[in-house]
Amino acid sequence: MNDLQKNLFQLLTEIDDICKKYDIEYYLAGGTALGTVRNHCFLPWDDDIDLYITRDNWNKLRHVLETEENVVPKGRSFIYNENTEYYCNPIPRYVDNTTTAIYKSQALAGKACGQHIELLIMDPIPNDEEERKEYIKLLRLYTELLSPYFIVNKNLPLNEWEKHYKLYKKYCKRVEKEGEKKVLKELEDKLQTFKTEECDTYCMRWGINILMYKKEYYGKGRVEVFEDKEFPVGEYAEKIFRVAYGDSWMYIPEGDGQIVHDALQDINVPFKEYTNRYLNKVNKESVFEKFKRNKQNNTSVFYNHEKMNMLVAKAKVQIESKKIYKDLKEKEDYLRLLLKNKDYKTLSYEFKEYCELQFDEDVRKYKIIVPISDKNLTTLLLNYIEQGKYYKANKYLNIRKMQDKSITEELIKIENMIKSCRELSIARYDEKDKELVQSLINKYENKYPNLLDIYRSKLWIEEDNAKCIEDYKKIDNSCDKILEMYPFDGEVMAIQAKAKLECNNREEAIELYKKAINNTRNGLIWQKVQYEIGISRIDIERDLIEGL
């Protein structure tokens, strides 16, 4: 842990103590939960902690805070919309008043500007599809009206944004006539109409991302070790991760995937030393009203601004894609030969320009399709699948399926291959069900011979069943054969390293463990290596990030 994380961890232990004392349920959320389950520690770049709490448990905690004395330790405070002026956020915060973390959107609400933990409130959302659509529409409206500091729902597709803006504009007029408190209270009452026992799904109360999870994923909860202390996560946390982070949740991201928040951070100075320098010099009510007017003005031009950005992105694709398409088209047979020879590194390089353009931020946001021949797309997808990265192949296939024309037989076969890999992944990582994994192996191994995900699944079962040196010798031999085909695969290397360790080939095992963690970003493999041999790849990652 770095110093900032140590401070956040202290805040977490304090909340945990309060919740245990008053029998209040909560769960680690977001990257905190992910780091806990995957590596039992903070993600190296993490600079915040989020918790999930149901509406009933938040109401219980709030009642304790407002009626009991000496609940909150000295130098701390609970901040939420109802008790803090200018804090226009539906997410309560547990704040360390002796430190600083100032975000632009909360700079006016001085009390919220310390290091903090956020409590993401989960409300029951109706099962009926039409009622759910109405609920989400009102939730987006509510969060847009609540926050004057920025456009909350700016990530909506343009056609949905236009409807959202018309409703927002209509309610802004109501706010002017009837008052903000009355209109927001009306929306809150509508959003809290539904009873937990009558709904199957929770919805997290924030508009930037409408996150919905089945209630059963939380169940009775379970405890996991986080930085040498136990904290609660959802009973089926892996299913939550698959919803929140996609099928690659077990893999540790690089670069842009490592989200760091844009804030003025200072763990040694109380935020008041910063906020007093500007809050004492402004008329807060006047500034607040200007924020509201600016927000309304910004939303009125936002649609045209987005349309312009979309046109620019389309023009960019139109210009750049011509050369990319032509170059790849001329190399179709050569690219297939690279695939046949398993030269994945060269293949990835050949497709680099196409991939970067297709996943450019604006190109992706406006769902613009970069043209590529179906034959080349098939080669690209197989390139990912053969490296055990079906989740990447699925992203490109979904883009192709957005087009009007039907997909080829080759692509249909690949789609089924991706589905089989996903089923195996869920059975291994989410369900941890050996019988289910074996049944899927039996179902698919003849249909898709030499598929890396099937080999990984077989080894997973063999390792779990291994009882003696002879079992581990068989695993070692199996790994040799697999690594002849896939010499780059760190997941197979880690299993072979364990087999060699059990066969008393310690030095060879250690070298292979080191090689394994440098050839995969699967955080569960990193955790396995640390548990089995004491080598922490996550610490290496932390040192690399701090060095940058």
C-alpha cells in the first residue's frame, strides 16, 4: 500500500467497525472488490474505495448517524446530499477531515473535500421491462437535475440524449415554478416505490453508469481477505465483476485501463486549509446559481456539439480506413499464413492500425464501423481466440454484427467458438464447478480440437484432482505438449511450475513461475504464484507504476 491507500484502508476499517456494531450490511464494490477477490490487496493504481449498500441498510446507517452520539470517530464525517449544502451527489461519503481530495465537481461543497470512501446506494428496480425503462429514464432525469456541476448523462447515444434533454428541459421549467426540493422529492419518491422483496435486481443510484445486478449475486455475502483483514463482498462477486467489467475481469489492465481520478490529493493537510482560501472569497449561493445556469446552457448546446464530434469521427474513419482496408485486403492470404504458422506477434502488428482506429474513443462512442473484409476479420478473431483472448474477439464480432449484411459461415462458427470459451470461463471462474467444466470439455473438445481454453480447463481440473507425484508428473507432461503449441501462455506455465514444485524440481519451478507471471496478466494466476512460491507480481506492477 502507498500512503494514500493506507489512509483509505484506515477509513474502511472504521466504517467496518461502525457497521458491525449496528448490524448494518455492506459490500466492497468496484475496483476495491476486484482487487480483493483477485489479489487480496489494492490495485496498484487505486486511489479510492467504493462500497455497495442497499437502500434499507443506508437508511439504517443514516438513522444511527442522526440519532446516536459519538458514532463517528474524531476528524471524520458522513456527508450526503440531505445534510450538506451544495453537495449535489446521490452518493454518500465518509470523509477524513484531516486530509484533502478536491474534485472540481465538489469544490463548492467544502465539507466533502477530504479523502473519502463512497457508499453506492442500491435500490430495487422493477422486473417488468416497461416499468424498468421508465425507472431508468427517471433515474437519469433525477441525477441530471440534482447535479449542477456537470452533464451527468453525457455518455448516452445521441438518439437517447435528445429524448433525455427534452425531458430535462421540461423539468427545469418545473423547478423554476415549483422549486427544486419539491421536484427532486417527487422523483425520489417514484424511484423508491418498489419493494425489495418484489424485485429481482438492484440498481446503483448514479446516472453516469446505470449499473444493475441481480439480488442473488449478493446473497448472504461472503468474506474475503483485503490487505490482511477480512471484509464482505457479494456472495457471487465474480458474477458482479462479469457485469461490471466484462468477461476479462480476471485480467489486470494496462495503461488507459488503470483508472486514476483527477483530484487535488494531499494526505498531510486538512482540506479546510485549501477550501478556506477560495470559499471565504466567494458568494457561494451566487456561484451555485451560476453553475445551474451554465449547466442548462451547456446541455442546450451539447447535442449539436456531439453531432459535430460524430461527424469529425466519421470523417476520420472515412479518410484513414481506405488505406487500412486496401492494405489488409491485399494481404489476406499472407495474414492467413501467419495465423497458420501461429505468428501472433506479427499478426497483431499487421492489424494494429485497424484495431486502434476501430477502438478510438470517439469512433467507439458513436458506434462507427471501420470497414474490414470478412476474411480478414475472421483471421483477426482467430488470432485472439487462439491466444485465449475470446473476450477481445467477441468485441470485434459484435461490431461486425451491427452491420445490416448477414455474417458468413466462418464467422458463425467463430461466434459459436466464442460462446464455448465463455461458457468454460464462467464455469471455471464464476461457478468453480468441476463437473460443469468437464461436461463442457466433453461437449466441445472434438468440435474445437486444440483450443487453448479447453486445454486450460483440462489442466484446471487435473491440478485440482492431483494427489500424488505421479499425478503431477502427468500434468507436467501435458503442459509440455500444450506449450509446444502455445509457448507464450503464462497460465499453462504456472500450472506446470506447480507440478514441477510438487515433483521436487524447485529451481526449475521458480524460473517457470517467474516466466509465467511475465507472460500473463491474469490476476488470479499472479495470486496463485504468490501463494505457492511467494513471488508477488502485483508488487512488481506497483513498482513499475510508481516509477512512471
